[in-house]
Amino acid sequence: MAVIEVLLVAIDDTVGAIGDTVYTSVAAQVVPVLQVAATVAVALTGINLVMQTIPMTLANGFSLMFRIALIFLFVESYGNFDAVYGAIADTPSEIGAIVLSEVKGATVTNLYEGIDELYDKAIHVGQLFDLS
């Protein structure tokens, strides 16, 4: 009776599919704007280097290039963003599985499965003490 596990996995899959679709459609609109902004930033930096209005160090130049590359790395591909999102989204369930393992006294590798087992045990205990 894996009702909770099936339901939560379906929700996770749906949210992932919707996130992929929305991210891809929004990124398609944002990428041209970022390309123009990056070109303008590089051009203005080049003008600044020629005019020496504000002295620029080599570290600042590499920092600017690194930031622009990092932005394009995450914006152009959902797969790159999904790896970071997955790490952030899966951490609470991993911690929850550890806590549930300590509560149950058994090893729980999947939080959803562990919650299902806890639910089943609660239903069985409730049926044992049925007073009707």
C-alpha cells in the first residue's frame, strides 16, 4: 500500500516536467537579452581599459568573464540548472530519511517509502484499538 510514495513521486515528476517546460520557454526569451547585455558589458569594459577611467586589474577581468560564463552555463541548459536544483530539493528528503531511520530504528533509504511504512503501522495500530 504505497499510496504516499506513489502520490509524492507523481508530484515530483510533474513538478520536474513543468519546471523543464517553463524553464526552457523562459530561457528562450531571456538568452538573447543576456547575449546583448554580455556584449555591451564586454564593450564597456574594453572602452574602460582603453580610457583608463577606472583602473582594472587582471583579477577583475577574469572575474567578469567567469560571471558571464557562469550565467550562460545555467541559463542555456535546464540540465545544468536541474543538477543544482536537484541538490537543493533532495537535501531535505535525505535529512528526513535519516531522521526517520533514527525514529524507526531501521535503515530508511527513501523518505517516501519510510513515510508509507509509518502510515501503514499507524493504520494497523488504529485498527487494533478500534472501539466501535
